[in-house]
Amino acid sequence: MKRREWLKAMGLVTAGVPAGQFTLFHAAKPVVNSRRVLRIAHMTDPHLNPSNKSAYWTTLCIEHIQSLQDKPDVIFNGGDTINDALRKSETEVLAQWDVWDEVAKKFRLPVVHTIGNHDVWGIADAQQDPRYAKAWAVEKLGLPNRYYDYEQNGWHFIVLDSTHLKEDGTWYTAKLDTEQFEWLKQKLQDIPSNRPVFIFSHIPIVCAAAFFDGDNERTGEWTIPGAWVHIDARSIVELFHQHKNVRVAVSGHIHLADAVLYNEVTYYCN
């Protein structure tokens, strides 16, 4: 499946967060031998745009989630909420956020958001605008910060900001900035070791599907752009390995679904 065929495979996945082992399952599949403490619906990459039917399909997805007999406790929105702010004018970005404002009225369940690369306002002419970069998305999504954490039902949730400037000052590469990485290190140090941790980001930290998104082996070497998967994955994976209570990391971005188990952390991209 191509990345842009999102309308055919818009991710509606529900996750049961049990007291112990983490399992991910589709809505029709029951949890077996687990004491579920939280049910999460993960939807991602709606790419809302006034020029197509993205609002219709996203609303349909939201209504389906909220009509499930076994309702989720919370919805996770994995980012790229709007179609593209990176290279668009103020007028064009405003029109996209206006679509979001209407769609957001459909939510009846709590929603946790992460910022996607297409939610970032990135044109050079906007650099002096207070809404430049992540600020506009933080405001429209009602976030406490571009990255943040909270606790719920015995789990600690950490929401990361994956989208950053490249070394040449242009957008974007997938990584954590130094401030955020140091915050993450301290946060994991402070969380009690017996409390499971759930990581939520837009861009995958580890992802198998990215290898097969295009002819990435055509040069005779595997080549995956730094905009597709975290370029600092090694540092993050090594950090997680120091904290055995990090159980799962969920992301979107790739428009493909996979699950990778590495160093006792399960990385889901849907």
C-alpha cells in the first residue's frame, strides 16, 4: 500500500492497556487473559483539507470509534491533523485549521494529541509570527506544551515532539531536540520502576514498514530518509533499554501498519 492511500486504510485501532503485558488488537478481537485497565483508540494522519473529503472520512472514523459497544476510554490522535502547514501561507493554513475546528466538535471522548510534521507552520516568511513552527498547532490542539506527560490508570504516558529543523535550517528531520531528550531522560529517571510507560510520537522511533515504502534498496544499500523514522533512534532505544518499564511506543506518519519488538519494547506504527 502506498503512503497516500490513507483514505482506504485510515487507522482505526483500539489498544487494551492491561495491568501487565501490553497487547494491541483490532476492535473486533477480544482481550484474552488480561486485566484491562484502559482502552485506547488510536487514529492518525487525517490530513484535514478543505479541498477534499478528508473531514467526512475523519468524522466517520470518530463516530465509529464512539459508537463501539466496548467504548474506548480515550482517543489518541497521532498527528498530521491538517494536510500541510509546512509550506503553506497563513491563509491556507488557517483554512485547514478551520476544518479541524469543525471536526473536533464531533469528539465526545477525551483526546490526546501529538504534533505531526504537517501540523508545523514552516515557511520562512512566518518566522516572526508567534504561531510559527509548533506554536499554532499547540494552540489549536489545546496542548500544554509541544511535548508533555501525564499518568492514567497506573500507566505513565509520554507524548513526544518528533519534527525538527535540519542542520541547514530547513524543515524537517525526525528527532528529539536536546532540551526534549534531556527532559525525557530525567522523566524516565523519576518515574517509579514499577510503573509501565507508554511512548506516543508522530514519527516512528523504530519501524520495519519504512524499509518497504519505495525502492529503498535500489542503490544496493538500504536507505531510509531521516524524515521517515527518528534519526536519533539509537540514542532513544538505548535510553529505553535502561528503563525496563518502558513497554510500548505508538506512532503514525508512515501510513503503513507494523509492529516491531526490540529490546523488550514493542513499537507499533499504524
